[in-house]
Amino acid sequence: MSKLAEKVQQELIQAIENDDLVLPTLPEVALRVREAAEDPDIGIPQISKVIGNDAALTARIIKVVNSPLLRTNKEITDLQMAVARLGINYTCNLATGLAMEQMFQATSDVVDRKMREVWNKSTEIAGICHVLCKHYTRLMPDQATLAGLVHQIGVLPILTYAEEHNELLADSISLNHVIEQIHPIIGDRILRAWEFPELIAMVPSQYLNFQRDSAKVDYVDIVQVATLQSFLGSEHPYTQLDWSSIPAFSKLGLDPNVDMQADEDLSSAMEAAMNMLQ
């Protein structure tokens, strides 16, 4: 590890331990949506009103509900119909995840590119999570999608730090090393600060632990398998691992040697899920 990477890593870990690291806050609309969803008496009109204040988010949710994965034979054109079709919890998780895209933007070109890259990868993995969850588990697809969208949230403060430290920005190898090492710890911190449920809050720090074997299938397993699937056909080091020794596959009841892309139904479902989130 380079001296620079080591120095930055120590600084960031110190900042985390002293609570000096400025954690990103959820976008206003996502905060309001989550707050509204906690009210047991909330109805479709109220939640639609909260989301309706954000035109871009409204359009995205209507796009999702009309995507091949979820659409019925009748096109849905307004937000209240969309919420009624998705259900309040599903809508809230989706709105939270999609609203986060606005956090992945930066002032400098290099950091902005990197943030877009992370967000695009997150939407790809979230799409695969949606399909895995629906086909192989009884867990909630909206939670699995949200878990996929937030699993790399810990990268944000590191990139914000890099924006202020040119020497790190100029050294992409050191930057990538720091991201790899630290984003899992920061990710858990952020999600707990946002009061996400523990089942999702632990995803960032656990999803790359390929020996992890919990009692039953959970969202960590789904994100882990989705991550591996996303690198199929590439030269990525994860493709060199022995997938048959990774417990998450057997917990999902998925043969690690099967390329999901080769299964036409699954492949088109994954394509649809990714497009729905883009």
C-alpha cells in the first residue's frame, strides 16, 4: 500500500472514530418520505403529496411502475395510482433509493465521473438484487433494491475528502485502495445515522465477506451474489474465486456455476430491472 493511501486511510479512520467525519445527509425528499412512512395511519394521498413535491422523483416512480417488471396491462399515469399499485412501503423504499442519485454529484470532473461510476454500478447491482430476491427468496424486492442502491454509500465521504486533497485525486491507485478498504465501515455508519433497518444497514460492511454464513438468507446474501454476478464475463478478481465455496449461493438455492444471463427469462428480467432504475 502506498504511503499516501496509508496516510489517508489513517486520517479517515481517525475521523470516523472521533465522529469528525461529516456523514452525508439524506436528500430532503427522502427524509420526508421516510418520516411519513413511519406514521401507521399514513394513506396513499399523503405519501403522494410528499413525493409529488419533487417532479423528477415523481416521474421516476411512474416510470418504474410502468416498467416491464411491474406493469399491468393498464398504463399508470399519475402518482397516486402508482403508489396504490406499488404499496406504501415499496414506494418509500424506492423513493429513498432513487432520491439518493442526487448525492452522487461533485463539482470537480474527476470526482463527478467517479461518483457517476459508483452510482451506475449500484443501480446495476440493485437491478440484479430485485430479480434475485423475487425469484429465489421470500424477502422484499423493494428492500433488496434499496440494499443494492446503498451498498457503496460509504464511497461518498471518501470522494468528498478526495475533492479537497488534490494529491489523492491525482493518484487513482491510492484512491481506489482507500475506497476499497474504508467504504464498508463508513457505509454502515451512514446507514445507521440515517436509521435504516439493521438488515440493510449492515450490508456495506458484510457484502464482501465471502465466507459469511448467516442462519438464513438475508439482504447481504442477495447483494453479495448480485455483485459477483455483475462481474461475470469480466477479468475481475472476484471471477477467479471459487464460487461454489461461497455460502450465499446455497442459501439462495442458486447454482454458482449457472450464468443467470444465459437464462432468457432471468436475463430479460435483470435488464428490465436495471433500466427501470437508470
